[in-house]
Amino acid sequence: MPWKPPLVEAGDARIDPFRNRAGLVLEDGGVEFARLYLEAETYFEQVRGHLWWRAWSAPYEVIHGYMLLVGGQFTDWVSDRAELEKDSADWLSGCFEYVGVKYHVVWLSTEESRRVRDEIFGDGPLPD
């Protein structure tokens, strides 16, 4: 039994529209609240064992979200299996919920998404 999960990627079709995608989060009236960048990440759960006797779940994908608010604050979160169904439905309908408040989200093109990713991460390491 391996110490670490295997190096395999999961594929979740619900995530495809948001894979490496940026959006503008807008308040009522179209005022920009934040810039958002979403990344898909593969996760595993340890289902049994300890030390070197470990067994891992099948791989699954989550969304890791990064957000740069207009005031310069940065936050990130993970939308895991329990939240992903609701979150992806909201995102497809143009809604984005942050700390209990619903905002409108406008999804950007691939080129604009790269620009927002660079803006959020600056000179630091970029996610894969």
C-alpha cells in the first residue's frame, strides 16, 4: 500500500466550464467587487491504514478558488464534493455567493483569464 496517492488526474464534467477560468464578481449596479480565478485540483482521501499501510479513495476533483477584492484583500477557498453541485449550478447561472451574499459573476475569455491569473498571483508561483 503506497504512502502517497497515485499520480493520476480525475475528470469531473461539472468542473469543465470553470477549469482555469476567471470572472468578474459584480455588486448590484455592475460595480466590480472582486476578480476571481478558479483552478481544478485532484484530491484523494485516506480510507484506511496509517504510516506506510495506507489505502486511498478514487481520485476526485474540487475547485480551488482565488479571489482578489477591489480593496486589495486576497482570499481563497475550496469547493469540495459536498458544495460543488450547488456552486457549479450557481456559477452556470451567473451567480456567485461570498460570505452569504449573492453577487453576479461575468466569466472571462481564456486570454482574459490568464491575465487575471497573473494579476492575482503576481510574480509568485503559478498553480499548475
